[in-house]
Amino acid sequence: MAETDCIFCRLIAGELPADVVYQDAAAVAIRDSNPQAPVHLLVMPKEHYDSLDDMGKRDEPLLGHLVRVASRVANEHGLGETGYRTVINTGSGAGQSVAHLHIHVVGGRELTWPPG
Ligand code: DGP
């Protein structure tokens, strides 16, 4: 169910503008508005989940689908050869600023490890 005060729910509903690069019945991928690399996409479920910790056993197929979508959009954006990083920030201490589960797909430059 969409949450009226969730930016990503509003964006999925078309109430806010977004650069959508992929969508299907369950998932959407958009360009991040504050990119940290030449390619920085966000893959998210259309249904609202606050975070990864909101997902239960019954959500495992959706979670798997989101990860496959992340791989698909990464490759469609030319990251297959150079490599890319997928990140899910969970909780404010880990840098989660939007409480709607999303997978960052980052690439197009050298990525260091460990992340900050
Ligand atoms: P996180 O900090 O892990 O919750 O990531 C949230 C990301 O969402 C952050 O990189 C910036 C991005 N973001 C926030 N608001 C918007 C928006 O309205 N549109 C788009 N495209 N990205 C947004």
C-alpha cells in the first residue's frame, strides 16, 4: 500500500517527477537525484516497505526479483564489464535517508573498498 508521506511512493504514483529507466509490475528503477557516480540508479519495489527489515519470508521472491532488476539495469547502463556495486542502506546509522526500501546501483568509476 502506498504511503502518502513517502517520497518514493509519490514518485512511483507519478505525483513527483522521476527519471524512470525501468519498470514492471513489481519494481521501478530510477536515476538517483544526487548521483555519487556516473551511473547511480535506485531499484525499488512498487509496494511500500520501510526497509529491508520489513521484508519477511513471503517477500523472498520480490527481493530476488529486485536484485535481478539491479543486475539488468546495471548491464543496460554498460556496467557489465567494468563492474558495479549494489548497496542497501538499512537504518539512519547506515545512511538510509528515504524509508522506502531501495537498492543503489553504482558504477562508471573506480569504487573503493571499504565504503565510508
Ligand atoms: P538512502 O540514503 O540510502 O536512503 O538513499 C536515498 C537516495 O535517494 C539518495 O541517494 C538520494 C535519493 N533521492 C532522494 N530523494 C529523491 C527524489 O526525489 N528523486 C530521486 N530520483 N532520488 C532521490
